[in-house]
Amino acid sequence: MALGIAFQLSDDIMDFISTEEELHKHPGQDMKLGVYTLPVLFALQEGDRSTELAALLAQGPPEGERLTQALEIVREEGSMRLAREAVHGRRPQGRPPRCWLEPGKARDALVHIAEFIAERCGADV
């Protein structure tokens, strides 16, 4: 379960930090659909520009220039750092010695998946 949560959180981060070529869709699609994921929630709660973001989102799911502004606010280091810490906090649960799998290929694969999930969104640092 922890690995699944880490994957979803990583995917939520990727929606803000990746290019259209990497995502195969425009960045910010969740926010554009009115789905406010953990990076948005952190930006609303902890960000220096939380009031500005709240005003943008209060008008409904952002599009056009409002979406561009909202993406910029969420991408600021504070909310991204907190979201990455949430991914990083989930990652060790799939790694030895807490891992319930015996040493071998299955456990190695689980560890590699956990590492990939963290690395792809920058949570491995």
C-alpha cells in the first residue's frame, strides 16, 4: 500500500514538473480538472503565495493564464519540497530491513521500483 501511495504522490508531482513530452499530456491537467493534489494542498497551506493561489482556484478550475499562474505558484520550491518529502517518507517501507519479502529477486524488484518512484519526481535526495 505504501508503494502505491508513493507512486500516486510521485505522479502528482510529475504533473507539475514534467514537460508535455514526458507526460504525453499538458502539465497541470489535474488542477485544470479541479483535482487539487498534494502539491496544491501544500502550496495552499504552506506557500508564501497561498492567498494568491486560493484566489485563482476560488474562481473554479483554472485555465489559460490562471492555470499558468497557478502552476508557477505550486512549482515553487516550498510545496514541491514538502510533496517530495511525502514520497520519500513512503519509500523506505518497501526497502529492507522492513520489507517482509525474503532476500531475492522479488525483494530486489520491489526496492528498485521504490527507488524509481522517488527518483522520477526528485524525492530521492
